[in-house]
Amino acid sequence: MDAYTPSERSQVRRLPKRAAYDREQVYSILDEGYVCHVGFVAGGQPYVIPTGYARAGDRLYIHGSPASRMLRALEQGAEVSLTVTLLDGFVLARSAFHHSMNYRSVVVFAKARLVTDPAEKLEALRAFTEHVLPGRWAEVRQPSERELNATSVLVLPLDEASAKVRTGPPVDDEPDYSLPVWAGVVPVRMELGEPVADGRVLPGVAVIDTGRFRRG
Amino acid sequence: MDAYTPSERSQVRRLPKRAAYDREQVYSILDEGYVCHVGFVAGGQPYVIPTGYARAGDRLYIHGSPASRMLRALEQGAEVSLTVTLLDGFVLARSAFHHSMNYRSVVVFAKARLVTDPAEKLEALRAFTEHVLPGRWAEVRQPSERELNATSVLVLPLDEASAKVRTGPPVDDEPDYSLPVWAGVVPVRMELGEPVADGRVLPGVAVIDTGRFRRG
């Protein structure tokens, strides 16, 4: 299996048994999430900004207004740390100390690059839409020239990344198993509610099928 | 209402109409989330690490192993940007460009300080447990001296923070409302699954009541 070689910065230091460096694992976590947290330094100050994203092959795309602080910092070639975290469950132990969470997370390290090629930019916008709702791109009006110019797209190569995963039950200290306390995992998942039309949907247009969403 | 005065770094630049600077809004988002993303700079490199947290009054606590990269960087007084993001829905418009997400996020800027006072440290550990499951602290074995020493707790004053919120339907370009495309919001929420006991729960111990969790 294709694996990342951990770098100084991508190597998981804490609880290395939870680390994973294979691309398949990294990609599957990225493909399941919807929001990433982008870390960058501007003026010596760290910023962490949540934003949408999409993966296409060995590249990850984010986008935003050209005027945003994030875009301005990143298009100048700043180093980025980008993290996606999926919360899978609450781990309830018999001692406060051993409480934990089950999760899957990915940290990507990269220098972002502004996408200038119009074809790659359009492909990235398609990927954003399809990442949220497969099939949506073909249903909606595609971007105009003006809209394309109003959007900046950044690409991050997925060359340096690591995953960290916790699964399974709590691990208690042996004497604590005699305590009359419930212990185990309460799973967490994302659920979709009933779609709420915006009031101007034309008669005869079917409501969106939430089964089309991932994790729907 | 008590309000933050936006600083150079905490002022929301992009889509300022979505910004909120009142403490009540900031606190309610922090209290609803479970995972924060902590951004810091170490050796010139930004890192973004997901971790649990808890708020107590005008302070936010995070914790971890004293050996972790994050703790080592932060306890030396590094600037921190800490973000909590709640995804509330997918906003489906008639054009690709106007697709969006409904969300609530908070960004906190602070210098972290290592908690050395044993009483404050214990209070923070109580807050972590109670943040995940109200009432849990009183049910479980409390931390031993050894466990307290194996945990580092950092405190961040909630003095400089901002919230950003998007709610409501998509906003399409007027001509696009004539398109036969479903548009509106598909709400997203966190759901809890059936608790999974760890196999060593004593006979007669009741399964955890998931109604006790926030958003359960």
C-alpha cells in the first residue's frame, strides 16, 4: 500500500500507536469530512480558519474570496497545516482520567499554490460541489466568468500527511473494573434533517433526495 | 450585552455581516462543541491539532500529555488561535457559485498558560468530564496523584474572540429563480447511536442514558 514517509513535522509524536501514514486511510478521512481547519501564520500570528474543501486525486482544494486574510496569506506561499477531524464516539471509562473520544483525523502539511489555470480552477469548483452532493454540479447553473474571477482557489499537494485514529472501548485500570459504573462507547454520527425549501422552488420540482449525501 | 471589542486579529474581515462579538454567542457556540482545533507556531511552522476542551466562566481549558508537541509549545507562552466549528446545514442554491454551508464558529486568540494550582487543575479536569457528559464526574473514580501529574492543563483567557454565523436559505441571483432546480437547506445535526458496553460492566449497572448528553 502506498505510504507516506513521516517527516519531522508530520510524524505523530503523542500516542504513536494511533498514527497511520497510508494514503488510503488519509484519503478516506478527507473524503468523509466536510469542513477542514486551515492553519497559517500571518505577521507571526497563527490563524485557524474553518472552510470547505475537496480532494481530487493527490491534491486538496480550498477556496474563498481573494480579499480574505487566509487567501492573501496563503497565495504568497505560506506554510499551511490543514486538519480534518471526524468525531466518532464518546468513550466513557470508569475513571475520569481514562475518558476519551473515538475520532479519525488527518493533518496535512503543504505550501498552498494559487490555481491560475482556468481548466483546473473549474475542475476544483466542480469538486467542491460534488464533494458536498454527488451529482449536484450537473443540476445547477455553472459559474460565470464574473463568478470565476470572484473566487480564488488554492491547491495543496497531499505529499506530507498523517492520520490519527482512536477506535474501540475504554481501557481502564484493572482495579477499576470492579466499580459499578457503566463504561463503553456512545457512537456519534452526522444526521441529516428534513430538507427546507427556500420558498421559491418552482412547482413540480422534486425535493432533494437526502440519500444522495454521503453519510445521509 | 457584554461585547468583545474586535482587535486587529479577531476582527472578521470576510463577510463581516456574519460576525458576532458578543460573549453570549461566543460562549454558547463553545459550550455546544466537543472538539476544538488549536493552532500554534513551533519552529516557524503552523500546527493545527484537534483536541477536547471545556469552558469555565471566562476561561477555556485544554489538556494533554506533558510530552506532546502542542503542550510543549504552548506552555512556553506561544500565541494560540483556537477554533470551534459547528456545521448546521448544507445550503443548496440554483447556481454552483451560491452553494454554501450554514455554520457557527468561534475563533479565540490568546496566550496559553500552564495551570499549576492543583485546585484549578482539578476543577479543569472536572469541567472536561462534565462538558462531555453532565453528571459524569460524580459517577467515576476521580484522578489519582499520578494521573494528575501525567496530565498538563492549559488555560486560555476568553478575552479576545469572535463568532461567525451563517443561517438561512441560499441567496440566488434573481434570474436563477426561474431554473427548475430544488434549492434550500438540508439541516445537519449530531446524533448519538446506541451505547456499546465494553464487556466488563458489572451486572445490574444501568446502561448510560444518552438523553444526558447535550444534543442527544
